[in-house]
Amino acid sequence: MTTGSTRTFPKITEEGLDALRRRIGVKIGPTAEPWCYEATRDNIRHYAHGIGDDNPLWCVPEYAAKTKHGGIIALPSFLFSTSRIISGYVGGLPGIHAMWSGADWTWHKTVHRNDTINTEAWLKDIVEHQTRFAGRAVQQTYHVDFYNQQGDLVAAADSWCFRTERDHAREQGTKYDEVKARPPRRYTEQELRDAYRLYAEEAVRGAVPRYWEDVTEGEALPVMLKGPMTVTGFIAYAQGWGGLYIRANKLAWRLIDAHPGTGIPNRFGIPDCPERVHWEEEFAREVGAPGAYDYGPERSSWLTHHLTNWMGDDGFVRSASCKIRRHNPAGDMLFITGKVTRKYIEDGRHLVAIEQEARNQDNELSVLGSGVVELPARG
């Protein structure tokens, strides 16, 4: 609803929270269809290119055929495209903003070309927080299991969204006061050249094995650049990932007719999806963000991209964690760093633990990450 020229949004209520708590542990029935049911050549490539990953193991059949996999496989983060739940399709608290904020993943099997993915999901927990961004917030965590067409468990993950009151975030949130006070950023040609050098030098380990014995605790992974952030880049990700609420014409009407809370009037008075915070500057600011910003699953995928570039074709990402700390609005650059913290052998597997973090051009912490990678051993 609106009061004068100021739009107001629904509030978090105790009744809404009680109803949400009753959903904990209950398996979720059919929801909106996933963007991808199958790991086809095109679906894998579209997702990889959506995060800026040109690893030929995901994208070039002739190359992949010569690897131990015998053909194209899916990058670990591709599974985001096979489940709306893991990607932030939260239930309950209609009209309360949802921000995807992190995930803990475990992978058990490789997803091969043309594998079909089925999922089971349930609400795992809700926890209340007090935040600088929006005051009262509710962390809503879901668990999802991913199975292939043989019924094998290929991966499992917990992901969480923070539910926030848009009015409070816009009018009283203090997290981005300094960012909003800055003049719009405009990079010099030299600043862009310096950043793009990281793209020019980005190495995909590929067919050259990285052996466990050759890794040293404390060694650094190469710095990975993502950005500069643009709305074009956010849309490129949505093309591969599928988005949550991006619909057109009759399908858009059908979604909003069934779930009125997803239809927030735009400047023409037309109900439009809340997901437009990722491409509409004015609406992003209306929910308290510093501007149109990147997707959470996109950022999680960048962290695993950092790992797969380093480990090579014979490596396997066993687990990964992502904890988002701030928005990346359009104009930001992101620099992902990593360090080996431990080498160990467990259940016959040669494993390497890696800690990651990403900071923007102003050295502000954007995301914390970690991963465990299995590497081949010389023996």
C-alpha cells in the first residue's frame, strides 16, 4: 500500500512466525518447476557462462571426452538451477523481503551430461536476529537433497535467506549509510586495466593434475576477479540460473494471481516481481539496498569457480560454504582470495581445506567462504 508518495510494506508478525514454525521438518510438496531438470550440454554451458566460467570441462565436448570423466560434467554450482528452494524460494511471511545469504554444500557424486536431477526439501530452522541492515530479521534455513536418475544422492545443502522489513531497512537501516553518501563511482581507464589484468591472467588448471603431495599448507590461491558489477552481468546469471520469479505475460499473471505478495507495483502501477531489485535501481533502494545488486547464489557459485579453476580436471569439490556479508551493487568489483589451511587424509581420500574471502574495491568484506577439495595422489 502507499501513503502519499511513500509506499509501505507488510511487517513481520508473531502470527506469521508461528505459522512458519509449524512448517519446520515438513517435506515440501511440488513447488514452482525448476529451471533445469536435466544437466544437458546447453544447460551446463549456460550456467557456467552465467558466472563467467569458461572451463572447457563444462563447455567443450571434444575436450571433456579426453578427461577421466569421458565427457562433459556439470560444475558443482549447477545444482542451483535444479531447485527453487536452494535458490531462495522461501515460503511464509508474505510481503516480507527475502535476501539469499548463504549455503553449506556437500557433494557426493559427479553430475554427468544428461543426468536428471530430483530433489527433496524441507524447512530446517528459523532464527531471529537484530541487524544493522533492517533491525529485526528472520533467518529461514532450508535443507535440500539432490538425486540423479538412478536414485543416487549426488549432493545435499542447507541454504538460508534473511527475511527483512523493507520499510525499516529503507528508513532506519544504517549498514549502508557510508555507501549511500558516496558519489557514484566512475573508474579510470587505468583502474579498469589493472583489474582486467586478472582476467587476462586467470588460469584454469585443466588437464594438468594438481597432486595432493605438491600442495603446501599456507599457500595462496590466485586472486580471482568478478565484476565490475553491471545489471547486464546480473541478467547473464539469471539466464543460466533461471531466477525465482522472472516470468512473462500469462505466466507472470498466473504467478501473481496465485501469490499476490510477489506482485509489487512498478512505476506504471503494474504488479511486478520483487526480484527486480537486481536490475531496478529505484526499487533496490526502496528495500534498503545501496543499489541494484548481484544474486546470492551467483556469489556462492563464484567461490566454487575459484576452487575448480585451482584444482584441475581430476579434483572434486567435496564441500563448500558461503556466508554473505554485504550487497554487491552495480559498479562494485570483487576480488576473491584463498589460502590452503590444512592437508589431510580421510577415508582414503586426499583432502585439502581452503579458506576464502572476497572484498570489494574499497576493501569491504563481501563474502566469506571455505571448501574441501579432493585431489589425486601420486601413489
